[in-house]
Amino acid sequence: MDKVKIVKALAPLQLGYKREFDQEQLAFYVEMLCDLDPELIYSAVKKIICKSKFLPSVAEIRESCESISSTATGNRPLNADEAWGIVMKAVKDTPPYEHPKFDSEAITETVNNIGWQTIYEMLATEQSIIRAQFRDFYNLAVKRKSEAKTNTNIIMALPDNSRLKSLLQKVTAKSLPQKGNAKLMEMNK
């Protein structure tokens, strides 16, 4: 983490909003954004200046960073309607009493929560109710996954001797095979 680069990434905010950060506020923003790439922060700041009339909060900068990152990587989560479409296609394409595999963890979790047979055997009169339940469960699953990613990134930005960081590494080591564990740690650097 290079705090000087983060300060430079935040500098356009002072020009765009005709307001200077005091030292305390600037230090706070830098600390709260230290787990993010400075180039990503700079891009998010530029986007926010073009779209917002008011100085952004840390949360708004982080949301913009996440949005830009997901666009750049192509890893944006499906919205609930897109996910429902995938499930309805699976209903059409899956033989009775078989359970399809989904590429999305959020869809898999949602289908498991509602129950594949419930979705598969729903009547036309039940479809709107089940779709509403699916939407709610799916949005919660996506939110949980996003929060877990954010939490992991924040914990990984802590000093190496941090108790939270060592706990995360222990939990990750227990829950993932060694290749997956190394990949997770590399992703969060």
C-alpha cells in the first residue's frame, strides 16, 4: 500500500468540489481506501466528479471502484432477472429428478435455499410468488458475497501481525484446498 499514491488519486476531489480536505479527513480517506489500487481509486474519483454534485463519502468511492473493477474484469454479478432466466432455462432443459449445476455461486445458493424441486414443479399460479422469493434470496446471496470480498480485502490490508489477518488465513487454509488457498491469498494482495 502506497499512501502517497492514494493521496494523489484523491487530489482531483479538491479541484472538483472546491473544498480542501483537512489533514485529519485526508488521512481518514487514505486509511479507509488503503486496500484498493490507487489507479482504481483515481478512476473512481474521476467518474464520481463527472456524475455527482457533492463530495463523495468513502462508501461512494468504494462502490465506484467496485463498479469499475467489475466492468473491467467482466465479473459483474447477474441481476436477479438474469439469474431467474438462467434458472428457468434449467427448468426447461433438466430432466425430472436431476439437479442442474450453475456457474454462479449466488444462483446455486438461492436454488438450494428455495429447493430445486419447488422451482422445478411450480405451477403457473405460483410462479410470481416463487420468483419474488428467488429475487430476495438471490439479492441477499450477492450482497453476502460482496461483503465477504470487501471484508477479506480489508483484513488482508492489515499488518501481517494482525490477529484478524491470522484468523482469516487459518479459516481459509481449513476451507480451501492448497491451490485454492494460494489463489485466494494472491487475489487479495
